[in-house]
Amino acid sequence: MASTVLGRKGPGADRQRMRVAAVQMQFAPTIAGNLAKIERLLDEAARRGADAALLPECATTSYAYDFSRLTPGEVRESLAAVGAM
């Protein structure tokens, strides 16, 4: 039995569809505040049926963060926290 993806038949047509949420957010002034917002937004995306979510590239820090003060440990910890969500 052939299935379709996006109405097409052929190679890859037997794949299941994936719903992806594109997350937009207003940033908090701290990494901890952004992590809390990210967790709430990911929970909301999951409740709405998302299988995966795309976050802004500076979601944990915001774009206005003083990157000269950012330590490798803070980066590892924040990415590990998002990965555990």
C-alpha cells in the first residue's frame, strides 16, 4: 500500500508527517528567565501537537546579552537544560 507525503508519491512517500513549531519569544534579561520561558513555550507547542520546535538562535541568552561575559560552562549548562526539556 503506497502512502503520500504532501500529496506526492515516490521515494520517501512512506514517511510520516512531522508537525514543527516555530517559536517566537520576547527575551528575559537573564538566562534563567529565558530557560523558564522556553520551557513554557515548548510545553505549549507540545500541547498543540508539535513533534519538534525551532527556537531562535539566541533563545537562551537573548540577542542583547554581553557575550564577552558568557562562559563556556554557562553555554553547556543552558543547552543541556534545553535538551532535557
